Amino acid sequence: MEGSDPPSIPWRHRIAAWWRGYDAAEYYAWRASSEAPRPSMSMESLIPPMPTLSMVDHAQARTDILQRLFGPGFTIPGGPEHAVAMVKPFGLTPVHSVLDLSAGLGGGATAIVQRFGVWITGYEMDPELAELAPTVVSTLKGGDHVTVRGFSPDSFSLRPKSFDCVVSREAMFGVRDRAALLKEIHAVLKDWGQLVITDYVLPTDGKVSDRVQTWLESEDLTYKPWSKQEYEKAFTALGFDVRVLEERSDEHREQIRDHFARFVAGLDGKGSVANDPAHRVALMAEAERWARRAALLEGGELALYRFFVIKPEPKAT
């Protein structure tokens, strides 16, 4: 931290101040004396220097922090209820086959298994999450009905017409060639198969704002998300029947804030989050990631949309 930020400030107050947009020293002084804090000059100035960590330290700490934030097996906001609500339009029964292209650590898939009794084949693009997912899934109820493995969207191929339903949660924006992946999804779906996608989209097809560009750079993305219109064109080109196209930005933003609020409320200054450098680094990285996303959603420079489409049976010729 900066020189004005004494090291005696408890870690829970550092995180609470950072998330709420205050200088840590001022926030701590306010908590101690009830004097109102003043907003900090910049979010970046509140991020402490990051120590050098091994890849193993980083990956294990990151998955631990993600699960503390979002729940066992989860790497994104919403929790089990949201995961189940997302697939309700499918009308799932135990005979349905489901492909999850945003499996994470398996939390969403196991929640769906517990509710509907299906078997789920999961794939995860993030190599760190994909490597640790099988271990996490094995500890979750319903995990015996879920498999998770890593994949690269650029070389993804499965047996045609092998799944009844496909789900993707906030993952497609990280795919360079979305049109190619959607084409592969269309191919693996059976006739009358169903697809639901939630994804970050831009308000227009034009040039992105400076804040969006900064966000893309922070996520190591050299390509921008699609707009809602680009998704519609891609679905139409593949012959999908678009049934639902709705914005869910407000709900998603509230989920982010609720998860972090519960996390901050539970910090006690003890344990690995406070005492282990790897956990502190992971926490600050995730706080920055989700704070940026929430700010862009709030400002209307980014939106979260839900798409529900169906693959009709080909017309007889």
C-alpha cells in the first residue's frame, strides 16, 4: 500500500475499503472515530504490490477465493438457484443429455444435477479451473453425474447431434471466433435441441469506450464482445429459432454486489485470506475484476443478456 496506509490496518478493513471505493487509511479512521471518509483518487492506488508466487500457489489460492466468494464449486455470481433457473426452459428430465461449456469448478452443473437428475458433460476454457475442477466436483453433491475437462474453442469438436441441451454462462465473450463455436454448438445439438447463453455484450457494434478498452486489457482480451445484434445475426445465419432475448444486467450487477457484501461481512482478519500472500493476491485480483464489470454494467457501457434458442428439425426437401 502507499506510505499513508499503515500496515496495522486489519486486512478485512483494507478489502472493505477497496471494494467500497475509499482510501484504506481514511476508511479505518472513520470506522474508529465515526468520521466520514473521503473517496480515493483511484482504484489502482489501493492495490498493494503483488508478491511473486508459483503457478500452483496462484491456482489453488484463486480457486479457494472464488469459492469463498460465490459458493462451493462456483466461479461466477448467482449460486445454485440461478444455475437452476437458467435451465428451467429446457424442461429437463433424467433422460436428457446436457453439455455445459462454462463448467468452471462444477458448481452450476451439480446444482442442475441435484434438481433434475441429469448427466452433464462439462468443458472449461480456463486451464487453471479445468485442471482443478475434477477434484472439486468429486466433493460436491451430484458430482458423480458431472465430468469436467478443459477445451480450446479453436479446436473444439464433438460427435454431431449428441446433446439435447447446451448451456454457457458468461463465457462466450472470452472466445475469439464465436461464430465458429456457435456453428459447432449447432452441430452437436440434436434436432429440436435447446441452447441457453448468458454473456456480456456491447451496446453497439462500433468503437468501444476507453473504460471498456481498459477492462478488455485487464482481462487479457485483444478482441471485443459482440453486441446483441451480432448475436441475433449469428443465430439467424445458423437457422436457430430465437425464443428469448432479454437483458439481465441489473440482476447480474446485484448478484456481484451481494456476493462481495457477504464476503466482506464475513472477514474476521484470521485464516488464509488475511495471512497467506497467495490468497491476498487472488482476492485483490478478483475484487478488481468484478468491480470493473459491475461499474461497466452500471454505466451502460456493457450489458448482460440471456439468449434462449432452439435448433429446429430440418425441413423435408
